[in-house]
Amino acid sequence: MDLNEEKELVRQAQKAPDAFAKLYDHYYPKIFGYVLRRTVNLEAAQDITSETFVKALRKLWQFRWRNVSFSAWLYKIATNEINQYFRQAEYRKSASLEELQEQGFEPMSPHDPESELVEAQEKLKQYEDFLEIQEKIVRLPAKYQEVITLRFFEQKQIKEIAEILGKREGTIKSLLHRAVEKLREAD
Amino acid sequence: MKHEDLIEKLKNLKTPEIELPGHKQALRVALLNSGHFKQRTIMDWAKILAPITAAVAIIVVMAFFNVIQPQLQIARAKEIARNDPYVQALIEEHELDIAGVQLRDGGVFVLLALPVAETRDQSTPEGCRIVRDALSPSSEEELFSGYILKVDLLEKRVSEFGEIDEVTALKDINLEDIDFVKLEPAETAAPEEADLE
């Protein structure tokens, strides 16, 4: 999806469900993957992803394509949710699918979340190297976790990371350098 | 491990690419059927109507303070003046009437003079030689004499009065030139004791 196409879709998605569906299909894997790589917790990743898209849907009419792209805007929402997850001993799970139904969202299409989760859990265990290093990353302050994940796992450019985190590019470079150094010290 | 080596390790790390198609589909359905898009239509209208409503509200407020409120104050001042026993005594004694009301310098002033119909009547009482509608520009040559009253709308009474001579219009009266006499509420209640001279 190129930038102009995305701009047009975002404009349409403010009113048309079809356009929103296209954006959702495009970004769901990215956001879910990002959240999972930050939390290494499938259930939390589900809830945070749900909350991210619910918030995006609710705030989409306010979104203006100015300094931040739609992609960065979504990552920003997800990042805030992840930070909230880490701050709170028990994430409020307001966006779990059951909670969404209680909030008036339509009933879910039939799927078996338990078996899906078990299967995904088994897959996740196979990424041993990642899990090993992620265990050290989560011990770092959130600001370092953010830049490491976005730069190395999400392959975001410095400019994009700056957009997502609302910081200057120079600050991101400096944060990234320090984050790697901290991780190296923890190794 | 060196800094650069760790960077290389992070770059080449195989990260989990896991999807939950069931969750994805379920959330998709939930979002698209949530009714938020119907609410967006309401929000659209709200966005359009909000500035219009604000503009109308401002116009109404301005109209109230610039047109309606002054008219109400003028009407109230007339009523207060008419019901004031002291003014009633003045009117009866000199056959005067309210010839004009004007808001000036933060106060409300009522002009007491003879009715226009009597301006050409030779039996005009002393002190009320020629009377005309003070706010009417149609009879610029005519002059009037009478009394000017200051009405206190808060206390609902005539608070001061002064004599006027040979003035062409209420708006032309220089209030600083008027020797206003204060009326105490007690005086108002006993007009027969007030010194009309």
C-alpha cells in the first residue's frame, strides 16, 4: 500500500466500514506482531491489539494527516497500550473480545480461542534465541525497549520511530545507542 | 560482546511471526459491526452544527444585549417613572407626560415634558414652554422644557431629577449641566412634601 493510497483509505475509513476493513487487514498483523514481540504474551497481545484498534476506530475521525502518518499513529496507540500493560500489574483487559461484546460490539464470529492460543504458544516457544534476548530487553526501562523493538524487530527507520514516539531523530539515535549499550551490559 | 556485534545479532534475530486468524477475524467483525460508523454520521452533523450553533448563540446574545435588553430597560424605566408617586405628582401638577427615554452613561434617563399635542396650546404651564418628542429629529427648531429623571432599575425607583430648559432633544442634553437633586426612597413615598421648584 503506497502512501497516497493509504491517505485516501484513511479519509474514506472515517466514514466507510469497507475502507476501515482494508486498513485493519493491512495493519492487524503488524500491530499484533509488534505487541507480541514487546510483551511475549499472546493473551496480552490479543487484548492490547484489540484495544489499539478500538481506540483507532473511536479516534479515527479526529485523525489528521499532519506530522504523523497513519502507520505511526497506530504504532503510537499500541505503544501507549503496551506501556500501560507494563505499568499495571494486571492489564485491565477492557478490550478483550468478551469485554467488547459487553460494550455493545457485535458478537464474535465463531472461533476457538483456546486451541488457537495453545497452538500459537507452541510456535512461540520455537523462537528460543528471541525469547532469550527478549527476557533481557523487558528488564530495561520502557524507553529502551521501545527503540530496540521498533528498530531491530519492526525494522522501522529512525524517522518513523521518531514519529511514533514523538521525539526528535537525534534523541532516538541517542536512545538507541544507550539501549544497546544497556542490553550489552545486561548480557 | 561488542556493541556492533550485539547490533548485528539483533538485526539478524529471527523474530516470531505468529498470527491468530480467529482473533483477527473476530475483532474485525466486532469493529465493523460496532455501530461506530453510524455514530460517525452523528459526529459529522455535530461537527457541522457546532460552529453554526455557536454563531447563532453569539448573535442571540449580542442581539439581546444590544437590542432587546435596552428596549426592556427603556420599558421598565417608563413603567417605574409612571408608577413613581413623585413623578405622578409632577405630571399632575404640570400636565406633563413622558416624552422620551434614553440609555446614557450607564444610566436610564426619562424626559418629562408636555405631550406633543399641547405644544401649540397657549396654556402651556410655566417651565414647560415648548414640548416635543425628544428623540424625534423632525422638529429641530422647537425647544422643550421640563424635567429629566434618572431611574435606578435595580432599586426600581426614580433616584434623581433635574430641570431642563430649551433643549432640542434628549440626546442633546449635557447631563453635567443638569443640577440633579437626589430623591430618597422616603421622599418618593411622600411626593406632596417634595419641593417641585
